[in-house]
Amino acid sequence: MLTKPVVLLRMEGLALLVASVVLYRHSHANWALFAALFLGPDLFMHGYLVNTRVGAALYNLVHTLFTVGVAMAVIYFAGQPRWLPYLLIWTAHIGFDRVLGYGLKYPTLFKDTHLQRV
């Protein structure tokens, strides 16, 4: 198992999903909000309507932890903890995608990801 990166990446995704849900529960945020926004990052796949390069760039922008990390730093230094539940929903979505095998996209086809060809 330790020599199969795709398995390790899916396990990381599961850990991220579980940690995000546990922290979301701990934040006492509204579960209806979680349900309503959980698939929100997938709206960025509409960039594929322009072309595969724009689609991959927009999709990857909202499906990488770097972007979430920058957003977390901004809300921390701005003293705006009320935005934390939104970021936890976002990280839960990223973790869920990784568990399912959806990875960051290459600018070739939507199905070409860093985890596998979907």
C-alpha cells in the first residue's frame, strides 16, 4: 500500500474529509449550510465551456489546498472567524473529491487528473 501513491492520496483525502467534518461539527455551524454549499466548488468546472485550459485553471484554483490555505490566512489575520465554516466545507469537498479519485486537472481533457484518468 505504501508504494501505491493513488491509494495514499485517497487516504489523505479521507483524512481531510473526516477532519473537516469533525471541525465543522465542533464549530456548531448550520448543517443545512454545509449541504447547500458542499458541491459549490464544482461550479468552477463551467470554465470548460470556454476551453480546456481555462476550465482546468479554474477547477484547480478551487480544488487545491493552497487556495484554501491563503483564504484561511486572510480570515485569521483579518480577525474574521465567522468565515471558518465556509472554509471547512471547502476542504471537506476537496477531501471528498480525492477519495472518489478526482484530482487536479491537466489542460488536455476533463478526465485527465493527477490521480488517474477518470
